[in-house]
Amino acid sequence: MKITMVKKILRDGSPCKKCGEVLERMEKEDQLRRMDEILIADERDPGSDGMLLAAELNVDRAPFFVVTRDDGSKQVYTVYLQFVKEVLSQKVEEKDELTEIMQNNPDLDFL
């Protein structure tokens, strides 16, 4: 299994706020060592590795994670806590995961 993380640099050259928050949390939780590759999706450079991968996988948010299994299949995670729970097998509070999903999908609403 190979894990690739993609973080974004905005057009003005600043880091994506959410990417910074996730990186900080990953450092605190000692999760960065589990990443095989970290790519940059630089909005100023459509040919950057991260932008190309995002286009290939039709991903429009960052950060995101790509898990490539030994059989070559790929799974994309755009919700950090879902990635932590399903791939890194670490405990995640359900309320935190739901909060992140709602923040990443403002078009969703509770019933």
C-alpha cells in the first residue's frame, strides 16, 4: 500500500488554511511518517504534481489522500478523519468526523 497526501498552495503563494491545520494535527499525532509521498497542488502552476493528480482523479478540494493498494486500485479520501479511521486505523470521534464532513460539504444539510 502507498499513501500520497496532496496539499495546496493558493494563487497568492500562501498555504491552504485547511491543509495547514491537517498537517499540524498529523505532526502532533505522528501520522506524517505513514505518508509515502507528499505532493503540492500549486494553483500558480497547473503542471505541478498535485494539480495533475487532482485533475486525473477529479478532486477539487485539499488536502486529499490517495491510497494505492497492492493490486493497483486507488481510493481517494477528501475527509481527513475518515482517512485516519479507515486507513490509519486510529480512533476518531464520530462527532468530529461528521463536523468535518459538513464543513467540507456546505451543500449538505441535516434532516
